Amino acid sequence: GDMTALVGPSGSGKSTLIDLLPRLRGPLKGIIKIDGVDIKEYTLKALRSVISYAPQSPQIFNGKVKEHILYGKIDATEEEILDAVRLAGAEDFINKLPNGLYTIIGEDATKLSGGQKQRLDLARALIKKAPILILDEPTSNLDAESEEIFKQVICRIRRETNTTIIIVAHRLAGISDAN
């Protein structure tokens, strides 16, 4: 349930660490443990099932809003979708779209703002209900208003779930609430 922040300049190893957690890369030395167990002891499937990831620049494919969210959990119920949307702070803007969850957003969702894309992709990550959520530079492409909204969303996630959040940032201001 804690939020751990990784802060540092480009090239300092933040992305490398993020790649090590789901074993996209292997450590050259040392070990990484989750709940006291070396991650090498987990199968890749088991390890990756406990991790959700939201990248700095979400990749959104042509399709409906709902379809993008379902990439996180293909068999999610309508209730799970709505809960993820609410938790991600995407409810207001999705409800204002012409067809709500059924609005076709186009390749890379060019009609959505950076903050809206980020919150839509966060809903995709949250629907999985993984105990570990990795956020890679989630506010780096956002304006000040969108960054503040995103920080409020992170506070909501921390308040309403027991998710461990690992957040990567370049600036200390973006992670002032981290443990």
C-alpha cells in the first residue's frame, strides 16, 4: 500500500529498475524480492500477474474507449470497468464523449488531451487490480492543471485501494506524497 518514488535525471537507471521488476531484464548482481521472495522464484506469468504498468506515453489503438480499458482485463464486468474509470479520474471526460465508453477514439486518441489519455490508460492498468502499479513518468507530458488532476487521482487510488505504487519521476514536485 505504499508509494515508492524513483527520482533522478535521464540515464540514472530508473527505467532499468522498472524493467527488472517484471523480469524484462535480469539483474547483473543482487536480487529483487516481492514479499520476501526472490522474483526468480516466481514464474513469469505469476510475477507479471501482480504488476500493472502505465507508461509515460500511452499507446492507444483505434477502437472504443471500453476496448482500450479491457486490454487490462479482457473479461472485466461492466461494474469493474466503471469502477476503474472512476478510480482513474476518467469518468467526467468519458461521460462527455458522444457515445461514452462506446466512443471510437481513433489511432493514438488524437481527440483526447494528454491528461485524458493518461487517465484512460490508467483505467486500463487499474482494471487488472494488480497489487503493484508501476507509473513511468505519468505527468511528464502534462500541463500544470492535468498534472494536479493526476496527483489527485493517485491520492484516490492510495486512499481506496491497497495498491503498492512505484512511480518514476524526473522532478521531486511530482512525487511529494511518496513514502
